[in-house]
Amino acid sequence: MGKTLINMALIIMTVILDLCLPLNDVYAISVDINGSWTETVNKYNLMAGTGSDLSNQIESSGDSINVDITFSTSADDTWRIDARRSDTNWNSNLGLYLRRSNDGVTGVYAGSISGGTVYQELMNTDLQFFIGSGDRVNVNLQFMVSGMSLQIPPGTYSTTLYLTVVDY
């Protein structure tokens, strides 16, 4: 009778191990981000020369940030990108906005991309930025800062962009 109980325990352990092994083959969607934007605001940003205020807003180039979304498992594998900022030293009168300036190109698994082409204000909490499926590479992002004025003290203002991929 003791021998039968031991054999049952071995069979149950084998089934559990077999069920766990496929977890080693799980793939995760990945986001690779490259780029940055640094801007020096000076007399060339004045609206009408000496004595005038600064232009209210300034934009980066359309390809300041390059994003690759890869390792999906099929063209139907859907995902979304959430965006937020984390301030290092930021003036509360300034607004930071982000938009997607192109669709990128397909990767291994051709898919689609939508949303995010209109500037959205970045906050310190996640916002849904854009959605897609499959792989998309060379997706370009563009920044805009608004609220610039001579009333804002001179200084170095910085923040960090965080993009999070959510696979669903």
C-alpha cells in the first residue's frame, strides 16, 4: 500500500511539471526607445525681437524619438502604448505634449497602428497614447512645449518620458 501512494505522488508531480514547462516559451512584446530632445531658448525664440515675449510654444523635430515595438507573436497580437513623464526639474507653467509623427514600418509580423497623431499633454500618470498590432519599427515621436514666457525664470528644466507597452 505504501508503494502505491509513492507512485501516485510521482505521477501527480510529473503532470504538474509538464503543465509548467510551456511557460518557458512565453514571448513578451518589447519597446525600444532611442532619442532625446534638448532645446536652448534664447533671443531667437522672441516673437518680434527685442522687447517682445517668447513664442508661446516650441516643437522638436518630427523624429526626436524613435520607437520599435517588437516580439509580438502574430500580426493579430494587439498592444497599446501608454505615456507619462517624470519631472526632474520642471516649471508648472510649462506644458509638455507628445504626438506620433509617422506610422513606422512593419517588422517581422505586419500589423497596424492608430491613434496618437494629435498632441496629448503628458502628465505624471499614464495616458493611453496609441494602439497597434504586430510589430512596428521606426515609429517617430515629436514633442511640443507650451506656456513659454519671459515670466518663467531662466534655468534648466528637464523631465523623462516613459513609454509602457500593454499586451492585450
